[in-house]
Amino acid sequence: MFLIGDEASEAIGSILTLAVDLNARILVTPHGKGLVSPYHPLFRGVIGFAGHQSARDVLCDPDVDLVVAVGATLGEWASDGWDTESLLTTRMIHVESVEENFTRTPMAKLHVRGRLSSIFDRLVDRFEKALRSQIRVVGSDIKPADDSADKEKTLHFKMEDLEGYCSDATPIKPQRLMRELPRIFPPNTRYLADSGGSFTWATHYLHPYDRRIAGKRNARGGLFRASLEFASMGWAIGSAVGTALAEKGDPVVCITGDGSLLMSGQEITVAIQEKLPVVFVVLNDSCYGMVRHGQELTGAEPIGFELPVIDFAQFAHSMGAAGHIIKSPEDLQSLDIDEICSREGPTLLDVRIDRDEVPPMGMRAKGLKQMV
């Protein structure tokens, strides 16, 4: 099994080629989401904060005798709160270019330090030479997975709350919003998920379609970006502007919250000045949603989470940007996405989400409760 973190980006093509050759299942950390197509036939989900139970189930499978973690920092967010039962075990081989990250995996069977692209290019070369020479190596008797794109866009992992994911209710469920975004935006769209509830919803439910299964690719080709560890609110707003400047031609969608926008919303003026068609999707629930639900899940005092009711579409108009209020899936589907992605300037979608939907942060809340 391969566990892929964000620092594996330079070697991701070779890693996926090797995984296909070995028919090895693939997991990603929250940091590494976006490097692997969620529709890859070997992909089993995200492990760590806001991840998928199916990923944890695979790690707990007694038949899994080796977990190769590549470019994974394995801090608190990626390790699901320092999970020593299923993840941080002696089954692990940790492959890294930064030796400091080995301090988080002292229990690993083996530490391998080096340039990741060189390591995995060499492994692929040696493995394929061994096959051509008919030398039996571990996994060579396994039928390789189909390396073609999954035309039916089938997910091979399980999400929580599929009812909310498919719901037509108004106000729109955040799960349904994440389902719709990859459907209405082009496949080369780059998504940035801000810290807070935006990150939890996007990590668990946002699955951009990437046809690439294996082979060489641009190290900057990931379609999803998030910032963990320090996890400052509002970082994605300015980063989306920078992404649009660096990757002109690719649509850029920033998924942020009303709390984050109130902290860093002025960055939108840069997108206006530079005429960048960044799309800011604001999850507007008039509260710090992750704070509110975190307090409820842990039994803490409910305090300090309320925010004023704000019309962020008017906020966008006041600066000269386009703005739309979204209350339902129908509102979202009625947008002229081609016009939005081609206009000279940003667009803000003020999405009035169902504030009572609980983000997929149960494992995190459980860990915090145990600490208390």
C-alpha cells in the first residue's frame, strides 16, 4: 500500500506507475489530496482529518503487511491525531526528502531519504526490467490494474452521509455543493480549500475528475490545495489570486467561509486589479461553523461562534466584482460557468449553506475529547 503526502508531487507519476504495476492500494493524506485522481481504481480515500472511514479500514486490514509512506509529514492532521493503532506502526517504510520528518515515525521499519523522483524512477525501471527478464519479484504475479481512465467516474471509497451529498434541499447542503462544483467547472480547474469548515467539506466530498492514472506529470499539476499544521484562516483567498497569476488558462476556485472572508476578503481587490477570473465560493452560514460544531461534538460551552448576517454578493459588487447568491442546487446549475471563467475579473458565489449540517470531523472531536 502507498500513502502519499504533498511532498510526493515531484515523483507522483512514477509512484502511481509503480502502484499500478504492483496493484497496490493508494491512500493520501489531507495534504496530498489532489495528487491522485479520486476515480483511480486503486484509490481508497483520504486518511487523517476529515478523511474517509474506508481509508482507515484499509489500514486496519490484517492482510496489509507494508505501508510505504511517501512525502508525508505525518503530523497531527495527517496522522489522525497520532494514530498508533492503524497508521504509525512497524509496517511502515517512510520515504522522504526531508529527514526532519522521520522524527514523527520512529517506529517505522525503514527510513529512506533521497530525492523522491530519483528513487521512484529507479524503482519503476528496476521493476519493469525484472518483469521483462521474467525474474519473479514481489507483486509480479499480480495482474496489474487497468491504467485507463475510469470512464464511469466510479469512486472506490466510501463517504459519510450520502443522503446530504445527493440532497436537493434548500438551503443547499455543503455536501451537495462539493458534489456539484467539479460537475459545473472544467476538469482542469484548480481548487483551494481554506482552513475551517471549508477544508473539512472539501477534503471529504470534493472530487475533481482527473483522467491521469499513471505516467509522468507536472509536479505542480495537483488540482487541490490546502494548508494544514498552522492552518491560518483566510490563506486560500490570497493564494487563489497567486495561483491564477501563475497558472493562467486554468480556472481557479477558492472555497472559503464567511469567517475567513471577513478576515482577508480585501485580497479580492488584487484579482480585480489584475483582471483574474478567480471564483470565490463562500460558505455562508453566519457563524464559525467548525467552532460551533466542534463545541457541540465535544460538549464544550457554546460561545464565540456567531457572525452577522452578510450579503457577500453585494460585498463583491461594491468592489467591482461579480456576485451571485446561491441558495439551492438549481441556483448553482443555472450559472453561466463559461462566462464566469472567461470574464476579466473575479466572481463571488455567496452560498447560503445549511448551517446545521455537521462537518466530517468526528474523529478529530473524539481525539480532543479524550485529551480533555
